[in-house]
Amino acid sequence: MSGRKRFFIEKLDYPRQTEAILSGEEFVHAKTVQRVEEGSEICLLDGSGREYTALVVKVDKRSLTAHITGAYDGEKEPKTHVYLLCGALKGDKTELVVQKATELGVSKVGVFNSDYCSAFMNHNKLERLCKVAREAAKQCMRSRAPEVVYFDDFESAVKSAKQYDNKLFACEFADKSDADISQISGSTALVVGSEGGFSESEFAFAKSEGFAGVTLGKRILRAETAAISLLSLAAYFLGELT
Ligand code: SAM
């Protein structure tokens, strides 16, 4: 299946539905970048974890029609739910984090505003992050793109991780870790700050909500390095990198 170009589409009702219409950005990408044409075999992803093989039967100006020929469960999705919460970063650094987090298998990314955060978010930026997640998911052969959400306040971001089994908070001013990351199993939420880092009161609040502070060593890492490192460690100990 790896040779087929992959495209996200809205939820399919296969086998009742055997025809799919690809439109919008994914269609433009299919036609102008991937050069999909009538007769091409493609792979459709509807976000359910299923993957659909399809034969393109018609290419119009604004959409294409594909006949679905089969469906199977995607094999690249992680077994464990990992939720990365990351402070909004300047420039295109949040995009970098979303891209790498998608490759490392997160199921959700929450971007948040916090006391010392100086990057701003808006609807367009959030849309862009969702697109980055979709593109990264396709590139690394996942069948789902992680959900990307934004929290205008840090408290709501922390509270959104309530149901996770493990809750780890990368704290740049912690001398030691309050949890042993090598022992984690089950769903995992990870919090990493923005360039400005965290205030003592934000750390205290996260702890009151069940987060354990973890250190990533004695050097201060850039936020994107911290996010990717912590996520890699968690994915490794959850058995997702083997
Ligand atoms: N402005 C902060 C300072 O000067 O101390 C540094 C913030 S750091 C660039 C961004 C985020 O990365 C932190 O809030 C933390 O979540 C994470 N981080 C960076 N280095 C870390 C470390 N050694 N241990 C734990 N977390 C770290």
C-alpha cells in the first residue's frame, strides 16, 4: 500500500458507500502536486483509522471522484494515547513541534498561552497547525492526523488532561524528577513550556491537577528540543518506538 498517494477525506461509510469525492485543499494537492489522474490508484484516509484503496475514475476542475476498492485497518497508529501540551512558540516553531509530535505518534496536541508566552495564536495559525499535522500524518503513513487544539489560558490546558494515566510536566527549574518516566504505561499527557518558560504558580497549579514535574537535565533546552526529547522518551518507554 505504501506506493499509493494518500489523501484525507471526510468520514466514509464503506461498504455502503463505494464512491468518494475529494475536493478542497486535498484535491488541489492531489491534482497539482501529486499529479493524480484518471486511472491512478490512491489511498483515502477518513480519520477513523481505516484506510481505503480507491481508483480515480474522474478528475474535474474542483474535485475528483474515486471508486473505493477495499478497506483495511491502518497498521501504523500507536497503541497508546499520548497528548502533548506545548506553549505557543514564536515563528514556525510550533509547526515544527506539531510535525515531529505527529511523527512520534501523538494522538492530540494542545497549544496554550501562558504567563511568559509571547507568541500569539489566531484561527489561521491553528488551521495551519492542523494542516501540518495532516501532512505529517500522511508522510509517515499514519491513518489518523492528531487533533490540534488551542487554549487561551494555561489552566484550561492543564485541566484538559484530566483523564490521562500519566501526567508529566517538563519543569526547567526542577532539580529532580517527581516521576520515573521509564516506568510509565497507559495514556500519557506531557506539558512543555514556551520560550519564556513557566512561572512557579503555573507549576504549582499543574501539580495540584496531578502532574509530576520532570527534569530533562541540567541544561536549559529550547522549547522545541524539550518537547521532542520528552515525547521521544515517553514514546520509547511506552513501547512505541520498537
Ligand atoms: N525561559 C526559561 C529559562 O530561562 O529558564 C527557559 C524555558 S525553556 C526554553 C522552554 C521549556 O522547555 C520549559 O518551560 C520546559 O518545559 C522545557 N525545558 C527546557 N529545559 C528543560 C530542562 N532542563 N528540564 C525540564 N524542562 C525543560
